[in-house]
Amino acid sequence: MKKRLLVAGAAVMAMMAASMTANAEPTEVTLWHYFDASADKEAIVEWVDEYNSIQDDIHITSTYVSRTELMNQYTVGALSGELPDIGMVDSPDMASYISLGVFEDITDQLEEWGELDQFYPGPLTSCKDPDGRIYGLPQNTNCLALACNMDLLEAAGYDHMPASLDEFKEMVAATTNPDDGVYGFAMCCISTEEGTFQLLPWLRSASGGEGVNVDNLTAESAVNGLTVLGDFVSNGYMSKECVNWTQSDAFNQFAAGKAAFAEVGTWHLAMTDAINGAFNYDFCLLPTGDEGTSTSTIGGENFGVCSGAADVDACVDFLEWMCSKEKEAEWAVVAGKIPTRQDSEAEYTYETDGFDVFVEEMNYAQARGPHAEWPSISEAIYTAAQSVFVDGTAPADALAAAMEKITPIVEETPLP
Amino acid sequence: MKKSLSMSARKTREAYCFILPAFVYILFVLGYPLLYNVYLSLRDVDVKNLTKGGDVFIGLKNYADLFGNATFRLVLKNTFVFTIACLVFQFTIGFALALFFYQKFSLSGPVRGLLLVSYMIPMSVTGLLGKNIFSNAGLVNNLLSKIGIIGPEWLVNTSTAMIAVIIMNCWVGIPFNMLLLISGLTNISPDVYESASIDGANWIQRFAHITVPLMKGSMLSVLMLGFIYTFRAFDLMYIMTAGGPLNSTDVLGTYSYMLSFTQYKFSMGSAVAMVLFACLFVVGLFYLRLLVKEEED
């Protein structure tokens, strides 16, 4: 009997020990991202491995899901609850997903962290709901500037880059050369958020005074901005195919020497190898308005903890590590982005002058929204531009039609 | 007498038992999503209330809004233009090819097999191919320039984008039609043709009075299947043009997706899907009636 008791006791002890070891096992956590450029795709895997090795609370598995698919998964997951624990999201889409309940409110954890005031207001605002609650952290940011083919500029008799919209118009016309298949300007006006991202600087430009936001696109400065782009297309200075070009298509036109100027993003600085010394190039602020002014759009990706995550606090710890002062600086260099924190100093090892331009441009870069119905606002904007480029609609009429769609949306929930 | 009645009653019960699994399957896999879709389309579910609740019953307002919306009317028109144009071309060309390849000549089998390649390629790949072939400096314009024609900017103009999409869809649809029609042709006994020839019928008479009447069933099936398959097109446009430029290639499938998954207007997207369903349902009923009528004949 005693022997039996002993055996039973040993078995209980063994089970307890086993369950204790099980408790010590880190919680399995999934992270979904859509980084697809070679540099950041590899970096995210390395970072997750590094984080897994320095702590025992969670074990993260990162999975690549294409951007569109990831967006669909969030929408479906909002109802079914099948979401990753940590998810990446494009900054203008975050407001919609917050409204759909995809992300956890992590305001309390982040306030306890005490480093929120280090983040630039633009990118951080995109993680907030209209009540100011925070649902994630901006992991990287970027904006748009102008890439210039200095050889083509020189051939057209210019030794400098454009400083104002008027000068830009002149230079685009002068550098266009149909015989060589060279257009003056290339940008992306595709019927997706990418198109809106690139159109906004011209619509919100400060020409003849103050710039406007998307709730007032019938203002003279916005109409003027779209008129300039429409004239580029109708005069043959910009290819009509821009309505089907993504941002990488527009950059490829520039890199192939087929466009004298192109509207490019910060991340393209990590892709200038494609030019391969074929011509001299430089970057300057987007000349969207009067001399001395510029307008750009803030881009970037946020990370949030999804609703129903296995261990919310531990996932927030990961976000805080990922968006720490050092890591922000490191990511910016690896992926060709700009840190989202004022205290992070990215020491770029390539295109340093180019990065200086983009960092300066950030001062003039404006956020999209945040607004839960931003996708509908966005659709109105790119549709207006496409109707000017494709159908030859008058810019004022096209923007008036856009405002018919935008006004009821912003009247119900105003832009911040 | 009594015994045989109970036998037949038992048989009926057994028969219902056999039907039950299929019925349950249809109820859950088809019935539930369909009813949920009807329910969604009668409410005002969007990005603001999907998970928070607070959506209300608004009756047919979504449908009224849709039919009052110029973009939706364009999308509906596009869907019919796309479907009818594709059916006309892929059916006539497919039928002509079927008649051609039905002739037993050497290599007719392998060439027929090769033609099927375009049907076997995934639609998303076809979409990418179309995007390249019809780009401004793509294959089509390149070939046109060889014969001195400056090709249009196919995918950039609202007037030509639909033509490009229709051509790409026919490229896939023609071999599909051909395949089904050849199998219909093989069901016609050669004796019929032989006796007609002996009676002095020429090929036009043989075609009009033998092939067409005897092929009626296959032709109807091909047209109906083609209609259903083409009407709910999505992937080709999604990849090739994303519905653009300016909704000129948007069809009900892509428009419903855009409303639900890009703009999060879930109820509106469901209403579009219901319109799509209703159109196909009417065609389906029509097809069933024809089948029943044929059986009666």
C-alpha cells in the first residue's frame, strides 16, 4: 500500500513538474506583415528571431501575407475573430480597422511606457480613434519628394532643380522629348490608395496663399493643382498610362530614363541601384506651390495588437521594443524609411543627401485622415483625377463631383 | 394491398433519407450565406457599426440608392455588355472551331489539345498577360504598328478597355465552348449525315436541319453555363484593370467586392451581390424551364 502511495505521489509530482514546465513555455504569438521589399522582408524575420531570443514571455512567428489579402483578412476577422496577435497596417487604413474593432485599445500600456511624447504627432495620430485612444504604434514613416534626372535638365538648359510650381511646369515642358519617348513627369494616379497618396500634395498645395484639406477641394489652389497635372497629360508631358501605374511603375519609368521628373517615396532611396549610374539624379522638395512652399503626404506602416490576442501585454512589450529609439533608427536605415521618433537618429549609409531632402519634406507632409471612411474619400479623389486625365473633364467640375461624395462623409464625422 | 402500401411508404422514407445529406449540405453551405446576404442587404451595416452594433433595418433603401447611382447603372450595363459580347464571340468562334476540329484530319487531336492551354491557365495569369499585351507599348500595339496602324491606348481609354477585357475573356472561353460543343457533335450518329447525303442534302442543309436541331441541348447548356460563368466575372478585371479606368470595366462582381472590402459598405456590397444573384437566378429558371420542355418533347 505504502509503495502504491509512493508511486501515486511520484506521478502527481511528475505531472505538476510537467505542468510547471508547460507554464514556463512562452506563449505562441503570430505576427502578420506585408513587407515585400527584399531588405525589410529579411529584417522583420531577423528582428522577430532576435526578440524571441531575448525574452521568454512570448514566441513570435512572423508570416508574410500580401497587403490586399491582409486587409481582407482583417475585414473578415473583424466578424469571425480569426485575427493574428500582432498585425501590420498601412497608416491611412488604421482608422477603419480601429472602427471595425480589429485592434485592441492599448492606451494604458503605452502611457505607462512613457515614451509616447517622442513620436512625431502625424504618424502617431494615425493610431488613434476620434476619442484619442491609441491602438498601435507607427513603426516607420515616409513621404513624397521629387526625383530629378539632372542630365535631361541640363540638356534642356537648366542647372538647378525646380523651386516653385510655375518653374516646374516650365521644366516639365522643356524636358519632354517624344522622339526619345521621354516624358517630363511621371507619377502614380492608379485607382487605389496609392493614387490618392501621390495626388494629394498637388491638391493640398499652397499656391497663391494657403493650402486646403480634402474637405475643401473646390478651393482655387486645389483646382489649380489638378489643372497643372491635367495639362501635363493633355499636352503629352505625362503619360496617360499613369492612371494604371503603381508607385513602383512610376519610379521604374524614372529609373529607365523615360521621365525627367518623378514623384517618389522615401523607400525608393533604397532602390536607386536600378538607375545603375545611367544618369545623374538628385532629389528636391515637391514644388507644388509658390516658391519656398512644398506639400507632401505622410505614409508609413503601423503595428497594432489585434483583438483577442493571446497575451496583449506581452505583445505591447514587443511593439515597444520594435519602436524603441534604437530600433526605429536601425529600421529606417535598413528599409529606407524615416524614424517615427524625434529621438531616433538614423545614420544612413547610402543616399545621405536624398534622405536629408525627405527628412526636410516631412515638415510639409500632411496626414490622410485619420478617418474611418477614408477609403470612400480616397475613391472620390482618385476618381476626380482620373476623369480629368482620361475623359478630359474640367478639373473644377471633377473636384466638385468629388466634394459631393466627400461632404456628407465629413459632415457626419469631421476630419481631425 | 395494405402490405404494398406500407412498402411504398417505407421506400419513400428511405428516399428522403438519401436526399437528406444533400439537403442539409445545401441548407448550410448555400442557404445560410444567401439568407445572411439578404439580411445584410436590408440593413445599413458599414465600417462604423459592423462590430459595435447599432445597425438598423432600412428595407429596400440600399437597392433604391443603388439604382439611383449612375456608377451602379454603368456597372450593371458593363456586366451585360461584357457577358453578351463574350457569349456571342466565344460561342460562334467556339462552334466554328468545334465543327473544324470534328473533321478527322491528322493532328486535329493534338492541335485541339493545344488550344485548351489558354483555358487551363489560371484567370489571374490571363489577367496579367492581358495587362502586358494591351499596354501602350505592348504586343498588340507593336503588331499593329508593323502594319502601319497606331494602336489605341487600350487600357487607358474608357472606350477601349472593355474591348481588351472581352478579348482576353474570349481567349479563355473559346476553347471551353469548343470542347463542350465537340462532345455534343460526337453524340450525333454519322448515319444521319450519311443518309442525308444520299438524299442529296448539301452541307448548309445538313448543318441547318441536322446539326443545329440535334445540338440544341448542348448549345443551350453551353450558352447557359457560359452566361453564368461570364456574368460573375471577377478575377480577370480585378487583375487586368481593377475595374478602371473610371469604372469602365467594373462589373457586378468587382463592384460588390470594392464596396465591401475597400470601402467597408457591407450592406451596399451585399445588395449588389443580390442583384447579381437575381440576374443569375432568372437565367437559371429559364434554363430549367427549357430543360423540362425538352424532356416533355
